[in-house]
Amino acid sequence: MSTDDASAPSDTHAGASRVPAHIAIIMDGNGRWAKARGLPRAAGHERGVEALRRTVEAAGEIGVRYLTVYSFSTENWRRPAAEVNALFGLLRTFIKKDLGRLKKEGVKINVIGRREGLPDDIAMLVEKAERETASNSDFVLNIAFNYGGREEIARAARALSADVASGAVLPSDVTEEVLASYLDTADMPDPDLLVRTSGEYRLSNFLLWQAAYSELVFFDVLWPDFDRAWLEKAVAIYSDRERRFGAVSTGDA
Ligand code: FPP
């Protein structure tokens, strides 16, 4: 495998186990968690933020460098307005309450997805969070908000086409690496491990380009119940998998 292969492994070895450099999570099951308790769906999302806080902390402690979480998809606009507003409210509160602490802890915050269409105050909060944590490098938290994988690829293709039209990029220079540099995740390694909770087995338009070689792990646990033990279990499963990136097993060559 060449060293410039975008799918080259980026994980690290910690003792006998391999720690993924980048974990992506589809935080699913908040609604069912709330329903099972006779609570409004928004209460499930609120508890979901607590699970997110636990997960960021645990991921940093076990040596993960990038965590990308699916918080609001481009398809989530189809939900009732009250639920959409509740999710917006949770992002506002999360940034207002957690920014100071995350900044001190060396966390760099990025919000990936489509900025257009977000309420102005949220767009401003997001810019503030990104600006104030821009020089942090210990841990990157990517919050996918108003995010859709196809939308991201189409937006990247639009920006790249504009550069081709202006002559800044030659059509013959358009490679996978060049297109990837127009994505919201430019300069980040692809996720080594993608986890989805709540017993659903789909990508749901999450990181379609970046997850090409990710190891996929599905758990039945509902997101509000996710904790460090589940994260460690996902890492242990990942560690036992053999990643071949399209090649053959060592020893079979
Ligand atoms: C899927 O569960 C979850 C979401 C659509 C939202 C996830 C959001 C959070 C965990 C909190 C937001 C965090 C920030 C920082 C804004 P679902 O509602 O589809 O659950 P269901 O499938 O059981 O109905």
C-alpha cells in the first residue's frame, strides 16, 4: 500500500490492543429510550447529550484523537418542528455550557455539515466555538449538524467545479485526494471505526465518502445508555478485526 493512500490505517497500538485514531458514532435510539419511559422525545435527546459528554471524555482518555458524532441530519428537518427546535436548543446549550471546559481540555471543536439554513445565532455560536478552539490539537470533536453525506459530496463537487472553471485546478488533476480536500473533513484521517447504537444497521447518509474502509460495529444499546464500557467494547471489537484495505491477509501474499 502506498503511503499516500487515503485509506491507510491511522490507528495506534496501545499494548496489545489497537486504538482507533478516529471513531464516528451514529447516536441512535434517543426517541425509543424516552418512549420506554413515557417521556417526550426531547428528553431522550437531552439524555443523549449526557451520553455524548461521557463518550468525549472516555474517548480522550483511551487515546482516540478524533470523534465524529451525528447530531442532526439533513433529513431530520422532516421531524416535527418542536423536536427540530429541541435539537437546535441542545446544540446551543452544549456550546454555551461546555465550550469553556472543552477549550481548557485541549479539545478542538468542528461542526461539519451545511451552514446555510441554520438559525443565525447557532451559526454564530458554531463559529465562536471553532474560532476559540482552533489552536487545540489534543482531541478533535466533529459535531455533524445539518449534515448529510451526499450533500457534503455535492457541496465539495460544486466548490471543486468552480475552481476547475476558474482554471485554479486542472480537470486531469482531480484525484480522490483532491476531492477529499474539499470535504468538511479535509486534513483529518478517515474514521477507523464507525459505531451505530439502537440495533439499526444502516449508514443513514453519514460520512459516505469517509467510511469507505471503516470497521462497522452495531450495538443494540440505546444512545442515552451508552457509556465508557460500550466504547471500550467497540474498541475491543475493532482491535480484533483484521483490516486489509482491499489487499490480502499478511501471510497469504
Ligand atoms: C437519533 O435518535 C438521534 C438524533 C436524531 C439526534 C442525536 C442528538 C443527540 C444525541 C444530542 C444532540 C447533541 C448535540 C451536541 C446537539 P432518534 O431520535 O432517531 O431515536 P429513535 O430512532 O429511537 O426514534
